[in-house]
Amino acid sequence: MSSYLLLATLLVAAVHCLDNGEGLMPPLGFNTWNHFYCNINEKVIRQAADAIINLGLKRAGYNYVNIDDCWMGKERNDKGELVPDATRFPHGIKALAEYVHSKGLKLGIYSSAGTKTCQGLPASLGHEVIDAKIWASWGVDYLKYDNCNHDSQSGPVRYAKMRDALNSTGRHIYYSICSWGEEEVWKWANKVGNSWRTTGDIEDKFNSMRTIYQRNAKLYSYAARGGWNDPDMLEVGNGGMPVAAYRTHFALWSMAKSPMLIGCDLTKVPRDSLEILLNKDIIALNQDKVGKQARCILNCADSDFSKDSTHPQFTVVELENSNYAVAVTNWNDNTAFKDMVVSFAALNLPLKSYKVRDLWLHKDMGPVSDTFTVPTVGVHDTAVYKLTKA
Ligand code: GAL
């Protein structure tokens, strides 16, 4: 290849890669949508930022404060720029970003790769460059880019336009694609965004959480550092599921290397939910540098991984230093599973002995050889263990 041709090839590759240095680990933070929907304003955002500090969530690793749909006014200004809704955000987004940054946190914003957002407000298709520029000038650190009201251009084309616009601002902006799993997004999005929604919207109900988990779980091979499958935001704390189901939701999202965006009202988060959200041992599984998504190993039942509710389901992920995490999920609606004996070999683990730690009870079970016993997993609950070399 001539050197000119080589240079041209490298330039084209550079332009068409994401390579924004973001998302080396899944983002941790808060988003307004699952609790507030369109009922947002600058006070809600400031209070969320304050709560992230005061409740110890920042210390646990959460650092994004993300505004979802409904922040923008009904019309662009004379220069064609998006403007914040003057009633909800009278001091503008820049001032809000400054407030959030002053707490050592980052600010996220939302738009759609269509002519209007899902709530019918102005969106960014055809305005990518001007919108990316204004967000960068406000100090925005994260963009969630939705899929409502688009034209006939394909997802890969529409989402790449915003990737290039964000890159050209020179600001580091995490790019979250929200195309609900359409056009098999996981097959092309790692060159476009830092994460991609693999499913429709989650609801604060066990069946919704389970269905979404199943769809996302089988896509494990597509997740890696810099680009993650996104089975949607957390419902923990919103009150629609028993605490056992919230433990399952949190543990499996963490091990799936999903973005972990809290979706409840942090000014009123119940104590048992806060305890889940603050579980640093489980958050560490999400932030582990190997960056692999967990995969079902035992009692997976069929190719979509979760239909087996008559046996405990074992999901395994490799961690740094050849350690592992094992989740044991009870999808059964009525029966607790008790005293389950499982061999390391059945979980495809390479060693015969491990030290086993229960990450909900924060309790070491000591070095264990060949098999270990899971004492009990209640209805819809998930036990989580970290296995380190004995
Ligand atoms: C949906 C999206 C939700 C939320 C909503 C806002 O398309 O999946 O997470 O952003 O739009 O209107």
C-alpha cells in the first residue's frame, strides 16, 4: 500500500471511530426519567446532586447527574440553538452544570436523533453540530440520545452524525445511544457510542425487570471497555418491587456491566433501597477492569437464559486477578431455594479452591474446595459471591 493510501485509510478510520476515551467503565449516577418523568426543574437536579453527596453515593462511585426529556423550551432561539425551558430552568443549564461540577459531579443531558423528542419537544436530527456545540459550551459531560420521531435514515447514520458532532467539540462527552435495541444496535454501536439500550423501557415491576434482563443477558459477547449493553436505568427505590427483587435487579445489572443510573427520588429513598445502592462490593463488580459482561452458566434453560424458574440460576463473571463473581438467582414466584451444593467445575471455574465471600452479608465463608453450599435464596432474590484464589 502506498504511504498516501495508508494515510488516507488511517484518517477515514479515525473519523469513523468513537475513540472518545469515555466509558472505560460503565457510568454510575442518577437520571430523572424513571421517577420524575417530565416533572423536572433545576431544583430537582440540585437536590439530586446534593443527595448524591449527602447520602454517600458519590463516595460509592456515583458521579453523573443526568437530565432526561423535557428540559428544553418549545422553540429554538433566533440563532437556531436549543434553549432550556424558562420556567423549569430559569438560570439555564450552564449554571446548573457549574453547580453540579462544584460538587465534583458531572452533568448529563438528553435529546433525540429525530425532529422531536419522545415528549414532542425540539430534538437534534439535522442540528447535530449546533446542539453538540452548545452542550459543550454549557459544560455537559454526558448525552443520552433517544430514537423518537426520526426520518428514513438508518440508526447507524443518524447516531454517527451526533458522534462526529460531539467529537468535534473537543469536550469529553459520554455518548449513550437510546435506540431500544432496534436495528440490532449491539452489532454496530461500539464504533458509535459508549453504551446502547438493548431493550424498550423498564417499568418498576418484577416482570418488566426480568424480561429486560433476559433480553440483555444473551448479548454478553458485545460488551467491552468503552462500549456497554444498556438494559435501561435502575428502578431501585421507586417502590414497585419487593426488596428481594431490587437486590436481583441491582446485582444482575452490576454484573452485566450495565450503566447504573439511579432512577428514584433521592430525597425520599427508603433505607433498604439505599443500602442496596450503596453496596460497594457489588458496585466493584460493575467497575471491574476486565470489563466482561456476566453470562449464565448453569440452569440457563434455553437460549434466552432465564426461563428456568424451577432451579436456581448461576451467572458468572471473570474479574481482575483471575477472581470471579457468582450470582445465584431465584426466578421462582413461590419457593425459596435452600442448601444448594454446586461444584466449581460445574460453573466452569478453573481452580478447585476459592475463598468465598457473600457480598450482601459482607461475610467470608473461608476457603472452600471443589463444591460450595449456597444456604438459601428467597423468592426473586439473588445471592452474590466473590471468589478469590484460596
Ligand atoms: C424513551 C426512553 C426513556 C425516556 C423517554 C423520554 O424513548 O427510552 O428512557 O428517555 O423516552 O421521553
